[in-house]
Amino acid sequence: MARGLFVVNADRSRLATEPAASTGSNGIGRPRRRRHAGLLVVVAIVLAAVIAVVVVDLFATGGGSPGVSDNAYPTSLASVTRGTLSSQTELSGTLGYDAQSDGSPYEVINEASGTLTALPNPGQVVGCGGVLYRVTNNPVVLLCGTTPAYRSLFDGDSGPDVRQLNANLVALGYATSSQLDPSSDYFGAETAYALELLQARLGVDQTGSLSEGQAVFLPGPLRMTSVTATLGTTAPPGVQVAQATSTRRQVLVGLDAAEQSSVHVGDRVAITLPNDQTTPGVVRSVGTVASSSASGATIPVEITPLKARVTGTLDQAPVQVQITTATVRNVLIVPVDALLALAGGGYAVERVGARGVHELVPVTLGLFDDADGLVQVSGPLSPGQQLVVPAI
């Protein structure tokens, strides 16, 4: 009998499919997933009940792993490679339009008094400086900003709402930045003159002041999702006229709260659309407040498609996303199913050397690429060496 480590009737595919998380020399371990824990229990049971491992003077001959007997299961060969490896997290998401941070739509609140004589249509896009609706035939204009309109604005006023007004007047071309500082929070003569030009375009009295109810400040442009007011009815101040989102496309996913640290702003994303086309994206934000659902605690992750036109105009459409959470370069890479779990702990691969001699080579695991079934390893291996893997 040959001296060495004998593996008797080892089911290679069951042993190697879901190895435990390990940390390689680069300090990056496999992303933890709940489904792996159950499989590791199965591996432990299989190792204890099905696989007989006999270690006979492993290094008695003075170095090198001795030859091993192969089992009766069909096998094939795969090569050790050196290159770049990435780890991904796969999630289900919803494709739609960006709105408020909690996912709710923006509310268009009326502050004028009179009869609603014109309303927007669902799906209509209104840009900054555009007319949202009309009250007694007077236009209510959309000005872009995050501070809601809460007062009338006159020459001499100052504040964040004035700064928003100045920024809009410059952005819309009613003044240049040399004529009117867009970051100024002061309402001066330059503001009044630029405002008169806007009022002339809208066809209203050129007062050079902005009365409460003449404008709505919201992040824009806006895409109207629903109209909640009724045409021809009286609209008192404070009533909701419509709901809207931004025109910016986004994918929203719920990430397991336990995996929050594995996803970061700026991570690359592959988005699989309902038509099975794949388009790139990037993580824009990772939530910090978890919410409970049927699947457990999750946090919201917002993803921006980099090619918005490719995503079409579908709203609330289901998509799949693959987030690249880590990347390592110039590392040794082997197929995951080449791994053998050792009875004493750790992993090895079965290398086929010169003249077809098989030997077990201990390896330390690093980053996993679940999508392609690859794993980073460190150990006495070289690119091009042949490893035993289960036959397909």
C-alpha cells in the first residue's frame, strides 16, 4: 500500500460546492451568506458519516505530499490560472424613477387661491421653469430646490429660498452669473430684473417680486405620477395637486442588513433588465436604517444605471442586479469544485504532476467568485498546473 492520504469514496462535488469562509493572504474573505451555513453542516455530516480519511505518515518521507488514490467517481482536469477575480452579491431589485429618500413620491402642494383651470397629465415631465398647473388661469411655475416655498419674496429679502430663486434665474438664462451671483441669498435689484424677464415669458404681471403661490420649489425636473386634484374645483392653499418623481432612473434593492458592510457607494453593478439585456450601473447610496420584511431585516440600496436610455420607461419593473463587492488582481485562481475539505480542517486540491502522479496540495482560500464558480487560493501551485475536478 502506498504511504499517504487516502480518500475513500469521496463525493468531490458535495465536498467542494460550498466551502466555509476563509481569509486569504490578502485579507479578503468570502462574503457571508445565510445559505452557506446549511451546506457546511451537510459537509460536516458527510465527512463524519460517509468519507473515511486515513492519514499515514504524511511527511515521513521528508517533504512533499505523497500520492493519493483516486475514487470511483468520474473526474476531469482544470488548470490553475493567474489573474483578476471579483466577488459579487446577487439581489432582486425594482427599476423605476428616483423620488424621496424613503422611496415615496414628491407632493405638489398648492399655495394659491382660486379655481384649478389646468392640471398636468400622469407621465408628463415638467422641467425647471415650466408650468405645473394653473389657478384661475394664472400659471404656477416649477422652480428647482429643496427648500419649500413658504412666503412671498421681495427686494431686500434674504434666505435659502432667495438663494434657490437666484440659482434658478441664472440656470434658466434670465441673468448671467456675472450679473447675478447664483449662490447669493440676497434679493436685490438684479434678482428683481431677472424675475421680471421670467414673468414676461409666463405672461403675468411683471412685478419683480414673487408672490406666495406663484411658484413651487421641488427637486426637478419632475415626472408626474398621479394627479390628485380635480379640474374646475376650488383649490385652497395646502391642498395636494399631484404626486411626482424625478426623471432620474434608479434601481432600488433591499440588502440583508447583515451584509451592509459588503456593499459600498461606488461599487460596480450589472443590471439585468426584464428583456434579459444587461446594462451597467453604480451604487449611489447604502441605507443605514433597517426595515423588517418577510425575508428579514433589510436596508435600501440605490443604484444609478449608467446608460439610462437602455432601461426604457418601465416603472416599478422587477430586475436582477449583481454588485461587485471586491476585486483582487494577480492572484492564483482555481475552480471552486477543485477544493477538497480535509478531515482535520482546511482545504486542498488534487494536483496531477509529472507522469500522472496525483498529490494533495494544501491551499488557503481567499476571494470567491460565486457567479463563475472560482476562488482565489494561495499555496505551492503555479499557473498551468492541472487539478482534478468532477466531470461535467
